[in-house]
Amino acid sequence: MLNTAAENKLKLIDPYNRFLNYLRISIIDRCNLKCMYCVPDGKIPKLSHLEILSYEELLRIITVGAQLGISKVRITGGEPLVRKNVFPFLEKITAIKALSDVSLTTNGVLLIDSVDALRSAGIKRINVSLDTLDRAKYKTVTGRDHFDRVWAGILAAQKAGFYPIKLNMVVLSGINEDEFLDFARLSFTYPFHIRFIEYMPIGNPRMKFNRDILAPEIKRRLEAIGELIPAEKEDLSGPAERYRFKGAMGEIGFIRPISRHFCGSCNRLRLTASGQIRTCLLSDDQVDLKGPMRKGCSDNELAEILIKSIRHKPSEHHLLADQEPKVSSEMSAIGG
Ligand code: SAM
């Protein structure tokens, strides 16, 4: 437990009065896909086992974070399901009483074999990244022929009772623009939340960044199917702008980091696989937690480092639609 002095430091409130209660954790930098926008030049330097945080270290950070007000945790990667013994680790996180929401983002490749273990570990909702519904295109985008496995995994997850299942489609100019309607139509047949994510020009500098297919244009195209009715705000809906077609089982969401960034209400902190706290996905500033922990810092000292790290959270990012794209670090290390 933290001592009262640290507890009284009034949680993780940054200089812009944002209460940071959401921790996104990349538990491994490795991935079983090689997505064209995530992997510059087909290669990412891999961290060694010793360089990534151990499960004990991760749990310690989550526990201290929870004492400072973190109530929501997302596990991501790399691909979180490729890390050995991930399920007992997840079970320990979902057992932390102060956390009201623990979720996972996966590419779905290993989902079909993981649904039962994920449920038993206490995970109730998942996000699956899926940029195309076309098997051949999937292979081009990800470098692997796993579309059928992923789709089977998504259906297995639905059967096992995960809700909501959010399907995240990153909009890639000239690659999946022709599939907006196909993705949107899934919301009539399945209770999935289909989310169109504006591509952020980071990661692979060779990817085309097209300002013409941001959320307003995608929404305009989707309205060929029917009227998009705004969905009611929910506690866990995050920054997505949510809609529903009349009579649909699922939802349509737009994540708009470019056309309407949500920095003013950003409540996120990110922990990289190598133990660095990042206060903004689009800034390379980071604060080391691994070094102090491995040198034997106390929980109070760890809490102090976390509290200090948020002083540098920028008021907003600089990827606005009218500015030049900036290329930052790789997503696999940070977790998206
Ligand atoms: N392997 C997991 C997965 O595929 O969901 C988790 C890690 S992945 C880096 C997390 C998310 O970041 C994915 O949905 C991916 O599509 C998204 N992402 C990666 N690069 C992106 C970019 N440049 N712009 C927008 N989203 C991106």
C-alpha cells in the first residue's frame, strides 16, 4: 500500500486538469502479423525477454496505478495473445477490485484457441483489429494468410458471450476504402461495434496519408445504406463517435484522432513493453519505470514517478488535418 502522503497527492490529474484513469499496456512488442502500416521496412527491432517488463513488474505498476486512481486497463501489444502464460496474468489483473474495466486488443489470430481461457480469466470485452474482409487483401495488408482463422475467432468470441466485440478497421487509403459499406453492413447481422479509425501517419513513412477519407467522408459514404442515428453515450464508450443504423444489432463508431482529436478529454496513459510511461501516443516523450523498479524503488517512489510523469502530458497532439504528418515511433512498442 502507498503511504498517506502519496495517496493524498490527488490522483493522476495533469496540468490541464485531466484525470488520467485509463492505462493502456503493451505487454509484448512481438506480433504474429506484419501489418504494412505498423512495420516499417518489414522489420522491427525485437526486445529481448529481459528487456520487457515481467508479469510481476506489470502487476506492480497496475496495482500502484490503481491506488492512484487508474480504473480502466487495456492490454495490447505487439500481439498480447502471443505472450506465454498471458491468461493467469490477465486473471490477476481482473481480480484487482479497484479496476472497473479490463479489456484486450488483439489481431484475433489466436482468438479461436483463446476464447475460453480469456473468459475464465475474467475478460468480458475485446477489440479485434481487422482492416479487411477480403482474404487475399488480408494477406497483403498483414503479410499472413490468417483471415479465416480471425473471422472464426471473432464468431467464437461472440458465441462465448464477449460483449461488446469491437472490430477496429484502420482506414487505409487505396486499400480498404472500397469495403466501408461491407464493414458497416456487418452491424445488421451481428451485434458488433464496427469502428472506423482514422489512419495516423506514424509508423511506416511510406504509407499514404489521405486527408480526404477522414470520418466525415466515411460517414457520408455509409449513409448510402441508411440514416446513422447517434447512439447514447455510455460509460465505456471512450472517444468513439457512435451511431446505429435503424434496425441494426450492432453499432458504427468513428475514432477521429485527425479530424476531431479528443485530446481535451484524453484520460490515457500508456505503458510500453519496455517499461516506459508515455502520456501521449503521438509524442516520443517517455518516463522510465523499469530502471527504478529494477534498482529496488519502493511503491511510494514508483507512485511519485508516475505522478511526475503526467506533468509532461501535452495539451494536444500535432497531427491535425491541416498540418504536415509527423512520423513517430512504432506502434508495436507502444500498443496503439
Ligand atoms: N496486435 C494487436 C492488434 O492488432 O489489435 C494490438 C496492437 S496494434 C498496434 C493496436 C491497434 O493500433 C490496431 O488496431 C492497429 O490497427 C492500430 N494502428 C496501428 N498503426 C496505426 C496507425 N498508424 N493509425 C491508426 N491505427 C493504427
